[in-house]
Amino acid sequence: MRPFAVLGIIPPLLLGFLLAPSHDIQSFILSFVGTTAILFGTHLHNAISDYVRGIDKGETAKAYTSASAILPRGLATLSEVKAATILCYAIGTLIFIYLSVICTPLCLIPLAIGLFCGISYNEFGKYKGLGELDLGLAFGLGCVLAGYVPAAKSISLSPVLVSFIPGSLWDAFYVIDQYQDINFDKRLGIRNLAITLSGYNFPISRYVEFIFFIVLISHLFFILINLLPPSTFTALFAAPLMFLSILTCEAGDYRRGAVYLILTFGLYVMILDLALLWEVIM
């Protein structure tokens, strides 16, 4: 289930929660549990889809996000993992349905985004070059709205636009993450942006630079139109980690570059969250 990935949904969930005009801690906790259940279901679903397609054979260039070896080693049956997948998706769905009853029916929107991204990623997105879109929506718009809607009991333009920041940073990490497996993935017919960029001999570090530049410009724009307070630009303190990611990718150390980039994602969004929390307290 890759429980460490829960750390990836906390910053954008908090971002949505802190953008809301009101703050209901109970609904946020429920939303977090529901989102976590869908995340676990997506990872279990991923293990199934890779195994059924013959992709998951225990071979990978990565150690930290490699597919589970449970199915290839026969430590669990396919039916058991399918049952666990359905259970996790069902738990997440029931929690958001409950939130839609006690808060607002709009809580079904982040549920729909999460389920759509998780299922579509595993059924065709990962294999048809749409993985970046699925994960960008999930860790951006899906998570931010999951934090915002139950607390605000409404929806507005601000969380929709601001979700571009975590979604873009997560996508940049995903591309480097997948770049480590391009030799395996090419043989298996998988399509993604990492493979496309490598085919054009486009330096992955340039792509990371471009994404970070777009994030900074977008962040400044959100401040100028009063969607975010100026204090949130202190998130720029995460820039050294981004530069380390760029430098290590240029040196060909994509594993370390991916680690630096996921830390950039977490630190950038968490500093943004802390700035919003300060605004709320003051």
C-alpha cells in the first residue's frame, strides 16, 4: 500500500483546509482518512494492473516506489489483493458520502476526482501517456478540494487555481521517478513523459527548471489577484532543494534527484500552509 505516500497527501489537504473560510477539524480528519483509503486502494490497484499485464516481475531501477513483490512471489493471491483494493475504495467512498450528508453534497466532487484518477491511472493512464495528468489532478485538485470543501461547505475558484502548485510539483517528481525506469518501461510498451523526453534527448533537469519557474510565476499571480497572501511566498525557501534536484539530475543521479524533488514538494507546500495558518491565527 506504500503507506509512506500518505505524507504526500497531507500538504495539499492542509492547503485546501487553510484556504477555507471556516475550519471544521472533524470533517478534515474524516476527509484525510477517506483520501488515505483511496490512496491505498490506488496502490493496491496498481499492483494488480502491473501484475496482470506482466509488467510487475520484481524488476525495477527504483527501491522506494517499486511495485509490491507480493504478487510475483506468490505471497498473496490475486483475489486477495483485489478484495483489499475494493475494500479501500469502498471505505473512502463511504466516508465521502457521509461527509456529503453532514457537510455538503459537494464533497462528492473530490471523491469523484480521486476515484477517477486512481482507476483511470491503473486501467489505462499509466500505459497511454496520461499518468502525469491523473497524478497531477489527484495530488493537486483532488487533495486540495478534499481539504477545502468539507470545511467550507462550498466550493470557490481559489482552491481550484491554487491546486496547480502542488499538482505541478508532484508531476515534476513523477517524471523523474519514472525516468529511472525508462529502460524497463520502453520494453514493456509503457508511455509517459519521461520516455518521451528521453527519446528527444531532452535533459530532464531542464524540464524540472521549467516546472519550478511556472510554479513561481503562478504563485506570484495568485498573490497579485489576492488568492494567496504575500507571506506565502516564503515557500521560496524550498528553492535550494529544487536546485539540488536539478544539479543531481544533470549529473545523472536521478534517484537522488527524485528524492530532492519530493522533498521540495513537501517543503514548498508546507511552508505555504504555515504562512496561511499564521494568517488565520492573526
